[in-house]
Amino acid sequence: MLINSLLANRGGYLSSSSRDSYWDSLKFWLMALVVLGHTMELGLLTESPQMRWVKATYESIYLFHMPLFIFVSGIFSKLKERKRYIKGVLLIFETYIVFQFLHFALSHASVSAFFLRPKLWYLLSLVYYRLIILAVGNWIDEHRVWAVVLSILLCAAVGFLPGTEILAIQKTISYLPFFVCGYLMTTQTAKDITHRLPVWLAFVLLIVVFIFYAYTGKVSSPYSKYAYGVKISSMCHRLTLLPITAIVALAFMRIIKSNTIFSNLGQSTLFIYAIHTFVISVMLVLINRGFLPNNYLALFGYAVILFITTAYCGQFDVVKWALNPISKTIEKIKQ
């Protein structure tokens, strides 16, 4: 079904004038999960009393939220105007460099940590993905099935490839199948596939995933160290996760509805992603020193407050300047 859908939509692009509020609403909820997941991680680091529920929430979110984000990124990474496309890649890279340097400076991390563990790895991966489109986008369009197959083979092999531990290369390759599938779909095709799943079944699937993690304590998210191991079993783990993640992501897409408020806030997800990790770091210090309570409800509350605050702040022009201060300043000087 997926391959047939890819073959049936060669080169279908979404124009900026036909912006669909569903996708911004989806981005809103995905970013909410990013913030919630990182907040729940505080419970894992500090051994929250309700560890079972913290871990179940964390693992359930991490099973699909970034693969789905990358799938959506693929949908909206069509190459229409090369010059504008390159400018967009440079702006993303600028945001990554600015905020990665801030993390590096404020945390007093080593130089190796700057390269080995990028805080905003998704932005760096997005740069890689779009460079791939610039380089071989035409080949991907012309050899759609082979492009998907090759991305899956690279995902399987990534644990065995030397030098992929730095600069988010492992994560980029691991999630490449999701980006390629998104790139080869139109927004309408993706929605058509999603709507083949009944809403009630989508809710059941998501609840089953949560219960599974709550009562088994399994760690099977793509983020686990095991997923990147140099073993055949790790490779099988990565390949097994692909269809499971795709099904859960499909279920999540199915329960999302278009909403004007959510779609407007969904357009500010870049700022939320860039800034929330700084606040999370402060929270960790406060929890460790006993200034903030550490339980499931408290962590959930922190996530809600953090997300709403950053989403609101993301509407201001000064925030948009902060994401690309270098290019914005140069543009101002030229005027």
C-alpha cells in the first residue's frame, strides 16, 4: 500500500498558498510531546517515585515522535526553487550553530561533547536531509522504490559504519526511511493513508503501547544505546522498530484534528525546540537541589507550563530574530 502510494504521486508539491492547518496542528502536538518527553526524562535521571509511569510515558513518546516529525519534514522538503531552498538550509544551520554554541558555552562542556552530542540534533539532521535532496533529489524522484529500499539498508547498516557516532549521523541515518517516505508523498496522500485507520483503533493502539511499557519495563525506543550497537541483534532491533514506529505514528496522526489555535502555535515550533532544553537544564538543577518536587504529576505540569510559555513567546518578532540573529542583522544592515 505504501509503495503504491509513493509511485502514484510523482513530484506532487504543496504550494505555500494552500497551507493545511492539519499539519501545523500536528506539529503543535508533536512539539508538545518533545517537551513532555524531555521533561519526563528528568524523572528518569532523578529516580522519580512514580518511575513506572514516567518511564512508560517517556518510552511511548520516544517510540514515534521524532520519526514522525522527520516524516513530516520530508513532506515539506520538496525542492521547488533551488536558490530559496539553499537559503532555507543555511538558515536552519545558522539556528543550529547559534543554539548549540550557547549550550556549549553555558554548560562548560568539552569540545568533544560539542561534536559527539548535539543538543539540537534534529536541526542538524534536517540540514543533512536537505543536502541529500539537493544532491540526489532527482534520482530519488526517478527511482522511488529503490530510494526507500536503500534508506532501509542504510538504517540497518548504520551501527556498523565507522565515524557515525559524531554530529548526529547515526540518528540521521536511522530515521532516513521516514524522511524519504515523507519526501515521496504529497500531503493529501499521507492524509488518505492515515484515514484508512479507524479513529477508535488508533486510540486502542496508543493505549496498548503505553500499557505495554508500563507493565513490562521494556526499553525499545530508537534512542536506546542498544539500537546503535555493532551487533546483528542491534540491526534486527532497528529494522523491527521501523514498521512498529510507522504504525504507532500513523495512529497518532489519525487522532489529530485541525484546530486554528493549535495550527497558529504550530508555526512557532522551531523556537520551542531551540529554547526548551535550556529551561529543562535549569529544572534538573532545581530538582536535584530539592527546590522542585519530582513526581509524575509535577513533571507533567512542568511540561505544560514550559510548552505554553515558549509557544506564546514564539509569536514575538524578537524571538524570530533570535533564531537567525546573524542573517537578520545582515539583512537589516543592507536595507
